[in-house]
Amino acid sequence: MIVHSKRPDIERAALRLFVTRGVRGTTVRDIAADAGVAEGTLYRHWRSKRDLARALFRASAAALADDVRRAAEAETTASAKLVAAIGALFRAARDETLLYELLVLPPSRDTQDFMAHAESPAKVLAAIVIMGAVNRVAIYRRLGALPRRLAQYEQELVGALLAGLVPLRRRRATA
């Protein structure tokens, strides 16, 4: 006799409900009904709805961060790495819009405590951008294209990175 674990069914149902209704708006009864299991079945795998939500959000964030990292690692140039990483995030935004919003956009009341120490897709992208910029300056300096010592480019590089975070509309208005 083959025993089918209900855990994947519960996880799919819970994630779908958490994303569409929020953690607070979803009950254990809702999850059990959607997964086609008794409420007690959830407690065989998780102590509480909160533990289930934490596990699902962290696993989803880690999976998306891995997708972004793998996409970037497949490329060789800083520009191509950034394009690939952004492409991975855009695919996630297109394919799983609500989950993407929960994982990448500023945390909601539902997700802020679940995501506090989780690996974040946004952190992976930020690391790619920052390391790409730092590496580019270091390489140009080594090749002689930049005459000053590296330390003399620190503030300029920080300014350039921060300027890139300002929406284009605001940059035009202040220019």
C-alpha cells in the first residue's frame, strides 16, 4: 500500500490562501478544507498556522533568491548578470504576482516577522548590483582607466548607486 503524504497538498493550499487572503485572513479550517484534509492533519506537520506560514514564506523566498542567484551566476559580465537577475525577478512577478509582492516588496504586517531572517531575493539582487559596481571600478582601476586610488572612488560610487535608486521622474524634476 502506498501512503500519500498530504503535506504538499496542505502547503499548496496554505500558500495560495495566505497569498490571496493574508495570514490573518486565513484559518486552519480554511487550509484544511482547501487541501481536503482534517484540521488535525496540519498539526502533524506544524505546531501552528504561524509556523506553517513562516516555513512557506521562508522556503518561497529562498527558492526565488536561488533563482535570481543562479540566473546571475550563469552570466559572465556584470551587465549580463544584472539583466539575468532582473529577468528572474520579472518572471516571478509575472508568474506568481501575489507571492512576488509578498516576498519582494516592503513587508506587510502578515510577512514582516516571517521574513526578518529569511534569505531575500531583494538582498541577492542588491548584492549583485553592488558587487558589479565595485568590481567594475576595481577592474577599470587595474586597467589604468581610472587614475586615482580606489579609496578615492568610494563616495562617488556610493552616490552613483544611490542616485540609481531615485525614480527617473524625480531625477528629471530635480535636474
